[in-house]
Amino acid sequence: MIINSVVKQTVILIFRRDDALEPLCSGKFNLNIANLREIHAKYSSFLSSYTAATLQQGNSLVRTSTPVCDFGAPAPEFNLPGIDGKLWSREECVGTRGLLVMFICNHCPYVQAINKKLVRDTIALIQLGIGCVAVMPNDTQAYPQDDLPHMRQVAQEQGYPFPYLIDESQQVARQFGAVCTPDFFGYNSALQLQYRGRLDSAGKNDVDDAPRELYIAMKSVAENGKGPLEQVPSMGCSIKWRSNE
């Protein structure tokens, strides 16, 4: 189907690799870079969800990347239960200088690999006035290791300094447009999106000295309200949507 070809080609745009696009911009589809960029700009959210859903079939740990940052997009409201038994709203999570919403889970190896650095960087960001909150969006019936008791266990073991919330309906993840774990949404004090990139370049690798891209970007947001124009998408396991939805 042509939609599959368009999706595959458009996803490459997330990495801003024009050189990789050149051989794809010829032949029976008669597409050029300008066409693909226009498609990506119009259908970024749909393409990301479609790609994640398509690739997820038959591979629960499929690697998925986030779309480019939609600068200025407002932070959706939410009211979710945390591991502490409390309901947390957006207003209770935001700091004086911004908000970082992180979609994570317990079982994803991409999240497991960054847990130590995630704690380090969120502690530093909280001190800068950036409120931090994590949301677990996965289907816990299909993935019981992501359920609330396991969330409490992981948060205690890792020493999470932020509220850890569960999105049982998956509606909050859909409102944000989250596609994978980890998926980072960094907002300024006006709750305008300024960062949709990765934590750092290490991925699942055990690298402690990689440049702290998330921290540096959100530090800029705390200081002047703006994130960097150049951002590298986060990469992780696709969100585990309920199969009947």
C-alpha cells in the first residue's frame, strides 16, 4: 500500500536526513523532499501513531521515535492517580519556570537504561524551577509488570524525585500525542511546548558521559522560556495500546 511507503519515508524526516531521502524521491511514487516535508508537517501525529501501531504487531519491544517538536503547543490538562494514592493535576505538577512530562514504564529497556540519569537530571531541573512528572501509559493487562504495584517498587528502588502517575484509560497519552517510552514533553512557564527530544545520545548503551541534551534544553527553558531549535527525537519502545481500541 502507498500509505506504508509514505509513512516509512516520512518517518525518516524526523531525523532530518535529506541525504537518506534522495534515493527515495524518485521512481513510481514521484515524491520529492518538499512533498515529504509537507506531508510530515500536516500529518505528523497520525503518521507517528500509525507507524507505532503498525510496527508493534508481532514485536512488543519495537523501537519507535518521537515526532519533531511542535513549538508552542499547549500542555493538555490531566488528573491522574499516582503511586502515592493521590490524584495529580497539571497545575499541581508545574513548577515556577516550566513543566517536564515524561511518558515512561517499568519494563522498557530504553527506560531502564536511563533511570539513573533521569533521576540525576530531574533533581537538577526541579532545583531550577521545572516541575517534573512521569506518566505510565501502557496496557497493564497485557503488561502486568507495568501495573501500579510494580510502579511503586520501581520508583522506590530508583529513588524517583517526581510523581509517578498511571494513565489507565490511555486518554492522557493520546492527548499529548505520546508514542513511545521514554517520550519527553518540555514546557515553559506559559505551558507552551519547547522540547520533544531525547535525554541524551546513549540510548540503551551504558554511557555516563554523553551530553545531557534534555537537561541543557530544559535549563534554557527555565532561563529564557525557549528550547533549542535543533532537537534529536527520543527513541524507545512503542506505547502498548489496548488491542480493542
